[in-house]
Amino acid sequence: MSQNNIIIKYKDTVLLQDSEIESVASSLSDYLGTLKEVAGKTIYDVPESFLSLPDDKELFQKSEEVAGIFANLSLKYIIVAGIGGSNLGAAAIYDALYPKFDGFLSKHPKLLFSDTNNPREMELLKKIIEENVHEPKEIVLNIITKSGTTVETIANAMVLFETLSLKFGEQDAIARTVVTTDEESSLWKIALEKGIQVLPVPKKIGGRYSVFSPVGIFPLSLAGINVAEFLSGAGSVRDSFLSADLNENPALLSSSVDFLVHQKGLSIYNSFFFNSELESVGKWGRQLFAESLGKKNDKEGKTVYSGMTPVVSVGTTDLHSMVQLYLGGPKDKFTNFIHTDGTEIGRVTVPVHSIFDPLVSVISGKDFQKLMSSNLGGTMEAYKENSLPFVETILPGMNERSLGQYCLLKMIETVLLGKLWNINPFDQPEVESYKKIARELLKKQ
Ligand code: PA5
């Protein structure tokens, strides 16, 4: 039987006193009160308004309406041109629900992500359109960029749009394109002028907090994912994730623990997933954590160089790659072991009789889940033996609902940690500065 909500186990493994955690958590009470007020309205007037997205029926309806225009039984590919916060959320959920080898099956539609400007990848995408797409209705191009000016996204979108235009003519290319952007961007205006379908990204919502907006839910819905469940999973736990009661609120617990382990000198945050299909979820969380919390200055302008370096590990793959370092190397890491409660469908058992029997006899007849849980159990024991602090996060199954809960958990944890560090978790000044320099360099080329 699946539990209903995410559980975080931490007692005896975080190597912290309960009183320390309680004291940090209590300092967040007022801010949690503010967040509750924000969550109660569907007005996007502050960056924390991402909390309102799971409940926003109007935005959900709009996204579903547009998906309804483009969905049909012949749809083969939805290509998302977007980068960072504009594609990592959708990729996370898609990869979790349609893991690794799904791409090799003939069933459709498939969601393809075009983010960086890689000529070989682009050649392949063009080839897919040229060889596999026979009618306009078989494809959708979703250009996602809040600013409407991100170089990588616009360059990829231009090439893909041109490919569609050459194949089907500009009017059909327009008819099969959807632009997701800020309503005040120049891209929004161009799209409207040309008759391209548009979906809004609410003004105050930053890319990495936008997975519950059309940025995430439109392409996912078109790919056949139950986005209503994804949103309702997040909505169902939001009140508890904003509670000031540590026993009820895993986001409060996590941020308080993160704050304390960082204070004790740990500078690396390792998200160690024991369901390998969650790797992209890890990369989504990595961006959220890194871009939100890595800040030179605090809110008063004092230089603080805040942040922990987030890394993503995958079990059991990285037991054969990274764990020697994790157990034997510098003690500078805090680990979050993340896995589901094992209730997802998909049971595989090692055959009882096989010519390979003599090799590792203990595995005969064992369920894959058991192999995974023994490896996870063994790893956590080894962490304990080496006095390495960790928490264990258990998701209620591998489905839209539990993924919605997890995404909301990480967003609230991040914002609370930003509050504890007194930094702004919603801006990205250093990203903007490199973008400016890159543009200048481009002009000279
Ligand atoms: O989270 C963020 O704000 C960033 O990662 C952006 O999503 C990323 O830079 C892409 O920006 P845009 O959506 O404007 O193309």
C-alpha cells in the first residue's frame, strides 16, 4: 500500500540535535505565515506566487484548451525549444514517467527537448522532421522563453520553424507552433501578429519556479501526462508544506536541516536518487537550488557568497562511480537519499533457474525492488558507520501526484533556505552578467 504523502526520515542520521532543528524552524514561522497568505490568492504579484499555480483553474484551463487544439491521434512529436527553467521541469516529469528506453518504442507522441545550440543534435532534429513527419498535424513546436530573448532558445526555434516552413509552408508552420512567454515580451507581440497560439508565463514567476504553469503543464499534457494529477498532488500538500509545525512540514524540516549542516561546514548537497528515472528530476532540482541560492550578496548588499553546491547521483549506477569518494573522501557533503515507496507498477524478478545461477546465487528468484533496497540499505548503513549525515526522502509512488508533491517540496525548501540565508532566491544577477558579455562577443563575430 502506498503512503499518501512524501516522508522524510532524519532521526539519528542528520547528526543534529532536535533542539537545534526546532530553533531554526521556529525562526521561519512569520515567513511561513506570509507564504500562506500568498498561496491563498491567484494574483501573481510577488515571486512567491508560484505557490498559487497548482490552484489556478483559469491558467490550467487555458493550457488544456490550447493542448486540445494540437492533440490528435496522429501527433508524433512535440519539440520544446527552451532552456534552464523553461525546459528542465517538463523534462524532469517526462523522463520520470517515460524513462530511458521509451524513446526507442514506436508509440507516440514523444516530447523532444532542444536546449543548447548543438549542431549535431539540431541536424538530427531536422532529420526527424524531414524523414518521420509527413503531415503538419504530426508535430508541434513549443517555443518556451519567459524573456523571449534567450539566445539559445531563439536560435533553435528559428532553425526548427524554418525547417517546418520549408517542409509544409509558413502558414502550416505557424499553425503548428505555440509560444509560451511573458505577455509583455516582444516575442508575445510577434506571435500575436503572426497568428501563433500563445500561452502566458505569469509576470512574477521565474523560470525555475514555473513547472506548474503552462511552461511545464502544456507540453506534458500534450505528451499524455495527467497534469491535473500533477497539480493536485502539489495542491494536496501545500498547506502542510507551509505549516509552522515541524512534524507536519517536510519543507520546513529540510530547509532547517540544510541550514544547520551548511553552518557545520558541509558545502555540497548530494541528491542521491535510487530510482534512476528521477535523474532529470534531480537536474531540475539542481538548477533550482544552484540558481536560487548561490548568491554573492545578501539582501543588505553584504558579500556572503551563499550556497551549497548541488550534485545529482543515481543509485545504483553511481555506487560504481562516486561512492568510494563519498565514503572515503572529504567530509564536505550532505546527502539526501531519494526513492519511491516501491508501489509503482513494473515488477521484474531474476529467474530462479539460469545457466548463470552459480555466479551470484543470492539473487536467484529475487525481485528487482529487493536488489535495489538492499543496495540502498547497505549504502545508508555505510554512511552511518562513517558518520556521514543524511536524510531519506520517500515518494508515494512514481506518478504525477507524487512528482507534484516533490517539486513543490523542493521549491518551498529553497525559498525557506533563501530566507534563512537572507538572500534573494528569485534573481540570478550573475547569469544575467554572463549573458550580456556573450551577446557583446557575438556581435564581434
Ligand atoms: O530559472 C530561470 O530564471 C532561468 O534558468 C531561465 O529559465 C533561463 O535562463 C531561460 O530564460 P528564458 O525563459 O527567459 O528563456
